[in-house]
Amino acid sequence: MKYSGGWSFSEAYNLPIKLREWFVERLVKQLENENQAIESAQRGGGSNSQTLTPYNQPQRPPDMMAKKRQG
């Protein structure tokens, strides 16, 4: 809790035990979810990944297109 939650030792120590257990369980769950997301992104198999094709690339601003034609 001190590392990831920004709690001081005395703050964590003085919490009621059930509340401290809940915070620890929630922190473990959060870290597991973050690790899963990192692993998924590294494999490239996430639902948020996208491959750019000529049909889904962002459009260039018009002033950039004009500069390209001039130069």
C-alpha cells in the first residue's frame, strides 16, 4: 500500500484490519489487470489494437497538402 497507494506506514498500520484487507485485495486486483493489459499490448492482440490501412488513416490537414504540392 505504501508503494502503490501513496500511504505512509503509520496510515496503513492504523487502518482497521478489514479495511486494510480490502485495500490490499483491491490493489492486487488492479496490478493484475494492469499486467494483463501490458502483456496483451506487447503481444499485439488487444481489442484496442488497430492496423492502419489506406482506408482508415487520418487525413492530412489541407495546408500540409498544399505545401507538399508546391515543394
